[in-house]
Amino acid sequence: MKKPGTPFSISQGCTVSELAQKMGGTSFQARNLAHAVEIWSQMLEGDVTIFLGLAGAMVPAGMRQIMVYLIENRLIDCLVSTGANLFHDLHETLGRFHWQGSAQADDEELANSKTFRIYDVLTSEEEFDKTEQFVIDFSTKLELDRPYTTREFFFLLGNELSSQGNEEGILTAAAKANLPIYCPAPGDSVYGTALATAQVKLGNRLLFDVIKDVVEIVQIACSAPTTGVIFIGGGTPKNFIQQVELCGHLYDKALKGHEYAIQITTDSPQWGGLSGCTFEEARSWRKITPDAATVTVNCDATIALPIIVSALGERAAKVLQNRKKPSFTLGKELTIL
Amino acid sequence: MKKPGTPFSISQGCTVSELAQKMGGTSFQARNLAHAVEIWSQMLEGDVTIFLGLAGAMVPAGMRQIMVYLIENRLIDCLVSTGANLFHDLHETLGRFHWQGSAQADDEELANSKTFRIYDVLTSEEEFDKTEQFVIDFSTKLELDRPYTTREFFFLLGNELSSQGNEEGILTAAAKANLPIYCPAPGDSVYGTALATAQVKLGNRLLFDVIKDVVEIVQIACSAPTTGVIFIGGGTPKNFIQQVELCGHLYDKALKGHEYAIQITTDSPQWGGLSGCTFEEARSWRKITPDAATVTVNCDATIALPIIVSALGERAAKVLQNRKKPSFTLGKELTIL
Amino acid sequence: MKKPGTPFSISQGCTVSELAQKMGGTSFQARNLAHAVEIWSQMLEGDVTIFLGLAGAMVPAGMRQIMVYLIENRLIDCLVSTGANLFHDLHETLGRFHWQGSAQADDEELANSKTFRIYDVLTSEEEFDKTEQFVIDFSTKLELDRPYTTREFFFLLGNELSSQGNEEGILTAAAKANLPIYCPAPGDSVYGTALATAQVKLGNRLLFDVIKDVVEIVQIACSAPTTGVIFIGGGTPKNFIQQVELCGHLYDKALKGHEYAIQITTDSPQWGGLSGCTFEEARSWRKITPDAATVTVNCDATIALPIIVSALGERAAKVLQNRKKPSFTLGKELTIL
Amino acid sequence: MKKPGTPFSISQGCTVSELAQKMGGTSFQARNLAHAVEIWSQMLEGDVTIFLGLAGAMVPAGMRQIMVYLIENRLIDCLVSTGANLFHDLHETLGRFHWQGSAQADDEELANSKTFRIYDVLTSEEEFDKTEQFVIDFSTKLELDRPYTTREFFFLLGNELSSQGNEEGILTAAAKANLPIYCPAPGDSVYGTALATAQVKLGNRLLFDVIKDVVEIVQIACSAPTTGVIFIGGGTPKNFIQQVELCGHLYDKALKGHEYAIQITTDSPQWGGLSGCTFEEARSWRKITPDAATVTVNCDATIALPIIVSALGERAAKVLQNRKKPSFTLGKELTIL
């Protein structure tokens, strides 16, 4: 018992950075939230390649511009996402909206008015169809005689969107920043249904090389002096990033686990799944090093993420300017510069 | 679909009030958090008597000064609490600490070093014993020939602490502000074990009239033009405040339900308990009016409460000055002025 | 790695006892469920006084006859309950019902038809009022010049109900079995509102000595060679039973913690509250002995409890017959024979 | 209020089918569990093609033989799974084990002894490596000049395992039963790391056509008179099966939503993700028909699944014999007979 807690005291004009700092004096999940800011700051100060796993309907929930901020200011170096978030990003990049609704809506009525619900967010079926059609059209511009990594696909899509002068989003910002995006389950989203339509109706069989995705992300990890991970939710992105550390043999390198790890989750360990598992469990697999700086923030990411990134933005301005960034070219092959 | 979401955008020097406002443009629990600030603001602007139910180890977790702020600035009018929080408040008021520990501590080792753990908070058994002894000593100063409401007991205790010049805490601030505190289960906490010791070892049988507590809080509700509730966690405080609305007949008044309701909870409705139940369910009981402004924030209170109260403090300064406060004298009987 | 898991295999006519046994070969919460059966069995075989804490709307959810079974067959020795469960038990004992409804009901409509909802259970306001009136009437038969422990109150109520020839329930079975029931927050339930009505409208001030409740339960623990605990949910019952182990000094006995502990909970440790805390944490307080047999079953009690008790009933028949039971007389004073 | 609840009563020799039936008289999640048995029974009686989505570490947790039972007795018609469960199945099929451990294990010690932990299950790194090598070896037997659906890959793997005379498991039983298995994220599992090794070290670039997976499963749904879904956990399997209903246009058929739906989940709606979302929400998307029979069982699947399937096995024996099964040939192309 070395350090007494410091009760949170209310002060006028408190900034979010100060909020996070004051939370560091408290306990339970508020302290974990403050700790997450500290660990992310440490990653930014070190020579660390940062992977972010993004699951959950974060774009519909309003987290898209935070992701753009993370990419543009290089607070992360590689993004692994569910297909849905990347589709929802495309939807907004094309100028369409996610609408504020209610979790107590009458779903039969919504169905009749062709409105889709995502908890308390609404989307228009008609507008969704237009964005799906955009994906179909885009796919016809790609080569059919060779497979694409999901990384290349989303890079090309980001470039295409930028060239058309659309609103800035995750895909466009990542393409500009040469920041790779991986999507372990591209078929499980409207990208999947759009490309299935292209395959059946247009005979346009676009192939993803999802195994090469694995190869590439291992390559990135093997080329980094140190790695850190940030998980927003669990799902395929979390495991896809975690399993990298078991694959050093691909490039004859002894990967020993990520050295920094943050997860923001509403899942719990007792159900046994990978999404809710602790970083302690991850240590048994050596996905995380024994002495890694780790924290789990048990909180809805729509609350935790704005706080953490606002606090980082305030504190890390100087650090960010000097940050040594991993550089990639994102052509057919990923090349690490 | 009238209102599109506004993705959260990172800005420099963002204050907590701005944070909450920006969260209002997003969805999921961040929007609910923003909504809680709005509803509490509405309560402060109206002629509303505000009950706050406090459960969970909020004082050890660092929320004590926030409670003091709420009392001193009259953001609440009546507090219902578990005994534990009121004991932990006493502990800190007497100059002792809750210490920062780790949820992964070795508990056998802690037991051997006489250290108690509350998740990631530590307390010293020896120091706890001193605070328990303080309660025993205090109880010997009370009359034995009549029962006390818990409200009177904690009012007298707050006064006693103030008169001894201790640090300001919940009990002292509430006594000064004539703000009533109720504790539905006084035996279930160190107050209970201390007073049991007094009863067995000193023959000092202090009696609580826990039914008169019910009578008094109904009296408060019946004297209020409008009522609002804020629940930090569930437990006995939540139900104790909710059941008030079923008791208007005590004073021949037709109570129709609280008109404003906020709950911050990590529990869920699907388990069927009162702690996690929705305000929709409460409407069937008429504990909440049909058109009440209500919101549930599914979030650890150590995160939600600092944000909500910081935002309120920033926004509500003016409102607070003009707020018409319910006035009570807290003697043997509660008198509403 | 000594023992491989045994995958659960489907077999015809599998009994619940076999179900639990087969779950012991699996993992996650199924294994914990099986483990709970084992620990409870050990308690029954040993010379153990068993405390059961009951929280959550277990009687409305259909768990009342299981509680009766536990009492009649002496699978538990002392019950600590929320007031609500004891009121709901009274309600059914008087021949009234809890009805099957839906969690998606229209609550405004329910309110208009004077129907209360508890998740997917419905109750009639009119019938509730009758049961509340029964409590008021019963209270007028008690002495006003002295306080009652909640234990004595519920014993007398159980006797009264039996003498009127009502259906067998928790209160009646416990009174017949001389099994003590404690209720740490009697004001927080319809008992509280009924007795408040009696106090205001009839001038009938019934007093509970909730501190003597603490004294008595400590007395029970101090007279037991060994103690075990079973928590259905958390709330005041859990802590009320746990804190007993800190009170051995009342009877100059060194209590060292309960030696068996089972909890069935849907809460989680990360929120820091006592309801969801682990038995590891409890060890730091010495509420649980270092080598206690403990298990947490993370499961809705409506699923876990029927399985555990059905399996126990099947296996423990023999053990139960020979079980040495603690004996009490439950008069004004609790006397341990 | 038409139907009173029937409290659960303990009876000797109660079978699991009787357990489930008695739970139908109770409330909260026990009633939902009973309801799941009813809905699954209805599916088996009707002309329904049943999709099961499997997420979470269900095979390590001991659910593998239940899956085999479901396949062999045709209680399901199509399986969508995470890669991990299919790898863990392979591991056991090759005669290796998942071991019973503890969730409180020392993970650094485990790491040093090359033991991986999955909550309270342990696996040997060395043995895992052998199973991974088996995948690498198997991949060298496949053609490199054309892509495989994951369905074809796992069908061929199941056949290979059978031909080698291995223990019966999910992959082998499915291959024998001509039951298609889809895996939306094959790269996210040891299959992914094994095939990445084959690609880098052996130059053996196996291609998955994950979009054709989408096409095929839509084809199955379009050929079925009626469809039903069962979700064990969420993740990619849940959405992958749900999105099928938005794709009827691929085969010019108006799919209107699944007509039966069961989910067993420990997730909650309030976090906004697809894994925890309600079937009400799914109705707004028309993934579920307005009048579908649906139930969500909020329970660890290791508890719920053994009960549901044991009860079904007992009740449905007759129904199963007469069940009209969808028939497929699972060659290069999926052909519906």
C-alpha cells in the first residue's frame, strides 16, 4: 500500500486530458481508462508499430472521424477491421448518413419503411443499396486474372474514392497515409454480398487471397523493432492481430509477443471466448510478452475511445510530430521501406 | 430518420462539457451519457426534488468528492446509500485512505498482511478497525430509550464529525446542507458489525426505525411538486427510491411516478432483477410516469459519473445559483420547510 | 496437464444428475456448474452449517418450490433474503400467482390495466394490494412495546400462515423446520411499505432490531464447527453473510472464514462491487478461508439452481437422511440447541 | 395474464427433457431455454433447412461431440463456424486433447512450459504444432491452379481424415453426411497461419474463394422452402448466416427472413454490436420474418447447449427418423439434390 487513491474532484473548465489524468487517481474502470492513455502515449514515444483491431458497429455509432484522426496523425500504423465498419465508412464517404434512432423502435414498422436498425442507429435500405452498387461497380474495374489481398483491395478503393473527391473517411485517409487495412472476413459484410452479386449476375469473380493477408501482416510485425496492439472490441480483428506473434518463423524471426496492449471491451473472460479473454491468458500463448504494458478497459468504446483519443491529441501533439513512422508502399505487394 | 448522427471529431483543449455535447451526436452508450447530462440539467432547471441512490463501492473507487460536490452545490436533494459507502466516507473523513492496488493481487498474501481488497483498491484492516471503533464510541453518545431513523443517525454523525474538524466528506457536507441520507440496510456494513459489537460487548442496544425511514422519504416525495431520480448502480437504494411512488396513500396524495430518471448501471435487464431493470418496466408499476424523461447509461459509474458531473458543473453554474432548493430540518423528525 | 477434458456426449434418458456429472468433463461455466454440485455435496457430508443468500426476483421467476425443498430437506440451515422474495413467497402462499408475460410487453398498457411487470413475469396490482393488506393486518397482532428481529418476525409470520392452512412456501416451511430467515433491509420491499402504512395510518409502529439480526447470525456462525455459503445473486444477503466472519470477537471466537462457498451470479468482478466480486477477493478479507472449496457459476440462477438442486436431490438422498442438522429454537431469542 | 407460472419442483430421477419442460413453467432465462427446445423441435417437424453458427471456443470447452450428434442425426443442415473450432476439432480428431486447467493459472509459468490457456482449458504447444503441420501437409495435396470454397476445403479435409481412420469429429461427420461447413474468416485461425507457412516456406499458395462461399450459402437458402437459424455466440458466423436473407436477388428469389431463430449468447444488446443484437433488430432488416418463432437464451453455451440437445434427443427421436433432409453433393460445386 504505497499510493493512496485521489478522489476525483470536480473543477471548472476541465479538459478531457485533465479528466483522464484525474481518473488515474481513482479506481475500477476509470483508472483503467487513464492507464490506456498512458500506455498509448508510451507506444507513441517508442519505436513501436501499432496495430488496431476494430470490431463492432463503430462507424454507425459515430467513431469514424476518430479513426480518421488516428490514421492522419499516425497514432496507429495498421488497421484490421470487420468488413461492416469499412462498408459503413464507404457509405458515409459517399455522402450518406447514419441516422439517430431509438433502441426501442418498432422494428416491424421500420421494416415496412425500409429502414434498418443498428441498436439506436437507423439506415436507409435504399441508400445502402446504392453503396452496395458502388462496390459492385468498383469491382468491375479490378483485374480478374489474379487474387487481391484485402489490403490491396481497400487501398485501391480508398484511392478511387479520393480521386472522385469524396468526403474524407477511413479508407481514403488510410490510402493517402499508406496505412495498410486488413479485413479477415471480407465475405461477411455488404462487400461480400456485393461481390457475390458481381460473381453471379456479372460473372465477375473477384478473388481475395486471405492467406496472403496473414503473410503480409506477419511481415509487418517481423520488420518492427517493437509492436503494440489496441483492440476496440474482439472478433476476428483481435485474434488476427494476436496470432501474428505465433508466426515469426515465416520470416525466421523469433517474435516474442506484443509489448504494449490495450483493449476496450464489453465482453468478459468468464465466457471463455477470445473476444473477452484477458491479456494474462494471451501471455500463456506468448502473444503478449511477460513484461508487456497492458490494460483492459471494460467500457463501451463509444465512451472510452473519444476520451482516450481526445486526451492523447491534447498531450501527444509534440510527441506525434517527432514520431518515427513505419513506411510502406501499398501496391500489389506490401513493401516496407 | 430526421437527424443524422454527427461523428465525434477530435479537437484540441476539448472540455468535458464539450465532450458530453459531442457524444450527443454519436450513438450507443455515448449518446446515453450525453442524454444523462441533459436530463439532469432539466431537473436542475425545474422545480424537482432529486433523489440519488448510491450502490457499489463508489467511495473506495474515488467518487467521494463528486458526492460532496453534488451535495454542496445541491445537484441532489436526498441521498439513499448502502451502508458501505457511508462507512468508507467516514473512513476518509477521519483522515484515512483507500489505496491503489491491483485486481490481480495475491489475496492470500494480502490476508497475511492484514490488507483488504476491493477489486483494485486496498484498505488496511488495522485502520478499518479504528474507524469501526469510532462508530462504537459514537453510538455510546446516543440515547438508548428510543429508536433512530437512519436519516437522524447519519445526520448526527455528520454533525459530530464536523464539530471535530475533520475533512469534508459526504456525511459532513450532507449534515451542513440539511440534506437527508437514508440507508435501507444499516446492519449490512461495518456500521452493522460495529453496532452489533456495541450491543453484545457494551450492552448498548441502538435501535434503528427502518420503517420510519420509509415514512419520511414518502413524506419528502409527497411534498415535492415533481421528483427525479438518479441511480448509481442498483441494490436497495434503487428499489427504496422507486417504491416511494407506490406510497402516496400514506399522505393521501396520488403519486404518479418520478418524472425524470437516470441510471448508470453495469447490470442488464435479461437477468430479471430490480438492479438491472429498465425504466420501461418501472412504468408498468407507475414508479415512473409514462412521459418521464429517462435514460440508462450502461457504463461503469467511475467513468460516467465524473463526466456527467464535470459537464453539469460547467454548464449548470448559472442554473445552480438560482435553483429553488427543498429545505428540511433534520432533527429527530424530518421537517419540510 | 494431467486430466483431459471429456466432451459432453448426448445419451438417451439422461438424468439431471448425469447431466451435471457429464458437465464436469467439459469446461467454462458448465464445469463450474458441476463443481457447484460437488461442493454442495461436500457441505452436506460434513458437519457444516450452510447459509444461503437469496437476491433477485427468484420467487416470481419460479424458484419458490426449490427453496422449500432446500428447507424441508435441510440442504441449507439459514436463509438471508431480500424482502421482495419473502413478500412474493407470501403472495403465493396466500394462493395468488405470478403470471407468465413477455419482456417485450407494452408497459404503458400494463400500467393502465394495473399489471406490474418483472421482466417476463406479470403480477396484478389488485392482488398485490391484498397481500400488502395481509401484512398490515398481521402487524397489528404483534407487540408494539419491543423490537423484533427480522428473524422473529418472519418466524411468527410463517407460523401464522401455517395455522391458517395456507399453501406451503418458504416462510411456512422455514418456521416448521426452525430454520432462521434474516432480511437485512426489511424496509426495502412491500413489507416496508405495508408497515409504513401501519405506522402512519394505524399509528402502529412496529420496530425491527436489524442490529440484533447481525448479532444472531454471528452467534449461529460461532456455534458451528464449520460454515459454508451459497449465494444466489449478490445484494445485501451476500455481504450480510460474508461479514459474519469478521465478527467472531462478539463471542470471543476466532472465525477464519467460510470453508465452502458457491455463488451463482450474472454480475462480473470488473465493476468492483461486492455482488460480483470473486471469492479470491473475499480471501483477502478472511471471509473465506485460504483453502476453502469455492466456485462461481456465471449463469442465470433460474437455469443453474434447478440443475444443481435436482442433481443434489438425486445424489444426496442417502447423505441427507444422515445429515446432522444444526437445531435452533426460534422464539424471541434464537437458541442454539 | 392468462397463464400462471408453475414453480419448478424437484423430483427424483428427473431427465433432462423433463428439466427443460419444467423450466418452461418458470421465467427469466430458464423459460427461454425451454422455449429454445420448443422452437428447435418445431424446426425439425417442419420442412426447414437449419443453419447453425458456431463461435467461441466450443470445441476446447467440450462441445465437439454435441456438434457431431447434431450433424449425424441431422438436427442441423449447414454449419458456419469460426476457424478455431474447426482447428480444435481437427486436433481432437487426430487423437490429441484439450486439458482441464484453471482460469487462475500462472500464465508466465504456462508460457515457460509451452502450454496455451483458453480460460480454464490447456493445450500443448508441441501438440498444436503437430496439428498445424498436418494442415500444411494436407494443403500440399490440393490443386494450386484454382481457388477453393472453404466448404470444399473442409469437405476434402473431412474425407481425408475419415480415410485415415481417425476418431469421429465435426469435419469427418459433416463430410460423411454431406453437410456443408463454411468458415468466413479462414485466415483467422491456425488454418490461416498454417497456410501462410505453406505459402511462404513451400511456395504453396492455396486460394480460398470466400465470395463463392457467400454465393453457395445463398443458393442453399434459396432452395429451401423455409429456413431456421441457431446461433451459438455471435461473431462472423451469425452475420454470415443473417445476411443471406438480403441476397435472394442472386437467384431471383424473394427471401423474406428466417422463420425460426434461436440464439444462445452471453453478449447484450446495449453495446450495439451484431453479436449481441436482438432478433427484433434483425426484423427491421428482414433477416427474420415478422412472425418468426424466435428466442434468445442468455446463457453460457456450455450449459445451454447440452441441455437443449439432450432434451431434443430424448423428445425428437421419432421426429428425427422421419425428417426430410436437404441433400447436397459437396464436390467442387455444391449441388442441391
